[in-house]
Amino acid sequence: MTLWLNAGIIFTLLAIVVILLKWGNVVCVGVTPVRLFTFIAILFTSGLDVGLIMFPLTEFGGYANLKANPEYAFTNPMAIEFGYWGFLIWGFYFLTCFYFCVVEPKVKFFEIPLVKLINNVVIIGTCAFTAFLLLSNLPWYLPAIGDGESVIPTFYFTVFAAICFAVYSSTDIKYVRLLSISTTWLFIALIAFMWAGAFLGKDSHVAAFVNNLSLIGSYFGNLDDFVLPLNEYHEFYLFWWFAWSIMIGQFTSRFVGGLKTYQVLGAMLIFPSIPIAVWFSVIYQYHEAGIPTAGLKNFAMAFVGIVFVINSLDSLIRLYTDNLKLTVKRLGKFKYMALNIVALSLLTLLFKLEFLQIQWVGALVIGLFFSCAIFIAYSKPKTVKNIDSSPKDNEIDFTKIDSGT
């Protein structure tokens, strides 16, 4: 699996270089273009899930334990955490976003029946994994509700409610902008709330925050060390990013609003990384200073985590139902909601039973990457060589998302 992952990473980075050299100045326009802030909000809230909120506080200690993990000795826990979530790995999303915006309309690789089937299996499986992550982390963040370790009926109900909400919001595309922008501001409010708890009223609070933020600089100084997996846990993260990449690329490609290719790459690498860096700098203070998060702080983090899950599920449900033509228009709202709620609930339980693994999904995506490259080289080399723009039918009309077209 490690060799397969390494090959996938190297292929992805080389593909990005080729795209920039050949199509760097091509203007990218999706079928439902939106303004830059909305695009970034959709990218950020759809491209991340509950793990961003719930994982770091449980991971800093492990990254600092060099006796158990000597491979982390080259940098600090903040840089490690950022390396697992920020900057370079957002290039995975750029590759697929550009492909589905500019190349796929001409190539139509994902219209091949077998490829379409595998693609939707990936999307549905990752959708369920997102719900599973929420379910498995709730006991740690809401110990007051249970014993802090067991998944109790209340947690199952919470996840089920999140699935239901996401399925409902996926019934109309106009909810995408509202949900994404609202979640972005909610996350900013969470950062401010947690910052106050960590720094307000303390001497040199600004200096402490800036010091935490500066630790991330070590990531950029050791960027080459983060390209290939450091250990099995890093492998898990990278497979997870691959699993997400193909569907987030499909989804976000719809909303690109006239940026040039190099600008899309810059937007995807830089803009999401800024709030991630700020968030980690805040919660790292809780870890370092031993500040408790019990009570309202844990509840606030869990609440925002749930909202992130709803965003992610909304985009993924919308994607696979469109691909499979299981739309509200075709099925009716009741059948549409019932089908998706039952399917996602059952698949979430399969992850809970460890019947499914996200690494398998990521490996499958890498296989799709290679298969697509081979298909293009064998069947569509001239078609791809002659691509010089987004599809002509895609026009920059920011009102489309309001009309649901």
C-alpha cells in the first residue's frame, strides 16, 4: 500500500506541474460560477470535515512524543499537524478541480459506466466515513453525556440528525452558498471564542499566539519531508485526502468563477491554509498550557464539527445523486430523502464495525487517477492537447446559483 500511495503522490505533483506549464493562464469557469469569497467558503467547508475540529487536541501529544515517534524529531507538533491538514495537500483538490472544470468535459472518462460506478462508490463510501468520524469522536468531546468512551444512543441520534439535515439541504442547490458562508463565519466565531479562553487576560497573550503561529514556519522549511508518508498514521491521512480529492474536485469545479488556472491553485493552497493555521495556533495553547476544554468549549467544538459534517455530506450527497440520476426531480423529495438517509446510516454502521477502511477508498482513487491518465494517453491525446479553455457553454453568470441552474 505504501508503494501505491507514493506512486499516487508523485503522479499528482507531476500532473500539477504539467497543468501549470500547459494551461497556467486558461480561465476556468464552472457550470455554476460564484464569486471568489463564496468559492473559497464552499471549498473550505466542503473540503474539510469534523476531523479538523476534533483531531488536533488528541494528536499534539503524540507528535511531541519522540520516544514513541522518533520520525517527528525534525520539527515541532504544530508543523506536523499543519502538514497533515494544510497547504501542499490541497494540491490534490486543485488537480481534480481543474480536471473536472476544463478537461473532463472533453474527455468524458467519468462517463464510462464502470468508471462512473467506481466513482460513486468512492463518493458514497467517503460520505459514510465522514459520518463515522463524527460518531467515533463525540464521546471524547461530550463526555458529560456519556462515560467519555462509549458511543451511546444519544450520539447515534446526533449523527442520524446530521445525516437527515444534510440530505434535506442537498435537495436544492441554493442552500450551498448559504450553508457554506454560514459555516465559514461560524468557524471564525469558534476561533475567536477559543482564542479568548486561551489568551485573553494573560500577559503577552499576543506574543504567545504569534509564537504558536510561527511554529508552522518549520513546515515550509521542511516541506520535502511531508511529500511522502512519514509513518502509517501519515499514510492514513494521505489516503484520506486522496479519497476526498476526486469528489471535492468534481463538486468545487462547478463553482469556479473565472479565475486563471494558476490563480485557482494559489487560492486552493493559500486561502484554506490561513484559517487552519490560526485554528491550530489557538488550540495548541490549550495543549501546551494544559487549559481544560470541558463544558461549553467542548460543546462549541462539537457543534461546529457537526455543522462541518453537514456541509461535507451535503456536497457529497448532491454529487452522487446527480451522477446516479437519483435526483429530487426524478424521485420526489420524500423518496429522495428516505433513500439517502437509509443508505448513509447503514454505511456509517459498516465503518463502525470496521468492515470498511478509508485507506481502501483512497487506494481506489489513485487507481482512477492512473486509469484516467492511461485512457487519455491511449484514446484522447489530441483532444487534450487542443484544449485551450473551459467549455464554451460555461459563462460567468453569478446569478445561476440563485436560480438553481
